[in-house]
Amino acid sequence: MDLQKQTAPAAAPAAELRASDADRDRIADILREALAEGRLTADEHAERVEGALAARTVGELEVLIRDLPAAHAPRPSAPYTAPHRPTAGAIPIDPDENVVAVFASAVRKGRWRAGRRIHAYAIFGSVEIDLSEALFEYQQVVIKAWSVFGNVEVRVPENVSLRGTGGGVLGNFEVAPLDATDPEAPVVFVDGWAVLGNVEARPRRGKTVADIIDRVQHKAEKSLRRHLGH
């Protein structure tokens, strides 16, 4: 017995797809802007809007704007989303720096070099870690924060990514997630626990990392020196 091979029907071309209300709204917005810019007369605008309302397919809609610049503009790419956890093996187990406050306060701020891992301990005290003017030599930075009857406050520039994983026991653990538009921007991960205390991390508005390009250039120069040294 011969078996006949059945193939799935070919997908319809995009132009033949049924138009949605959102598709019609997008075309109407483009036509309205074209009228405001003087690219269309009032009569042309009215005629094309009527055509958009009557269009049944995406192709019929696209015909209405094919002679307008907006039809040829590149579609925006999907926004960058930072990872929720550090890359496996990228962050050492041992901290580059410990910031400790026991019945006291400890502050790390200003122009300083942020390591890959920072541990913060606030026991009946307060710790402030301000990265808004820090030099980022690494793209991924982990801040491990423990607060016991204390307070740990982390501030980051508004053009880095910020992620957090942790919790509170009769306390508050709060990290405001943030996504940088530049995939090369640093990512700060704040992990930890607040026991009858507070751990908080959020961006400092108006502050941006100014040395991302310098950091990338430094990495390239370091790699070049290593290559030439061999």
C-alpha cells in the first residue's frame, strides 16, 4: 500500500492576514502625522482613513502608507532584558570587599572601584553602598546583604541593570528592578536577607555610569597587551 505524504498547508503571506483594530489604529496614526506634516492633503487624508476602516487585510492597509516615510522606517527591536541571575562561574565565592556595621555605620560611596562581589553586614547598624559614581571593571556585580536589626541601602546609576533575590523575616527586602538599554552596561545583583531589619536597592536618578566605554576599551587594551606579551 502506498503511503501518501501529507504536508501542512503553507502559511499565508503577511499581507494576506486579517487586519486587527490595532493594525488600523497604527495606520490611522501614521496618516494623521502625515497630514500634520503636510505630506497629505485633507481630502487625501480623509480618503485613506476611510480606506483603513474598510480594509480587511494587512496588505490593504500597507498600500495606504507605502508612499510615506513611516512605512519604510525600521521597526523597533525588542528591548534588552538583563538576566535574573549572574552567569555561572562569573562571580567568585569569596568577596572582593566586606562592608560591616555593628552598632555603627559604614559607607562606601564616591569614586571607587566596584569588585565582582561585595558583602554587606548591618547588625544594629547601617550600611550604605552607593555605586552611582563607582568604576565598574566588571559587567556583573553581586552584593550580598545581611541586615539584622539594621539597614542596608544600595544605590546604583540609572543606566545599569538591577536585579534582586532575597527576603525578609519580620523585615523588609526591596529591590526595584531596572533594565539598562545598553546590553554592555553593568548588571548589579542584590541578594540577601533582612531579619527585623531593612535591605533596599534602587537607582539614584540623575546619576549615570560615565565609564562604560572606558571599561570596554580598558578590557580590549588589556587583552591586546596579553596577546603581544606572548
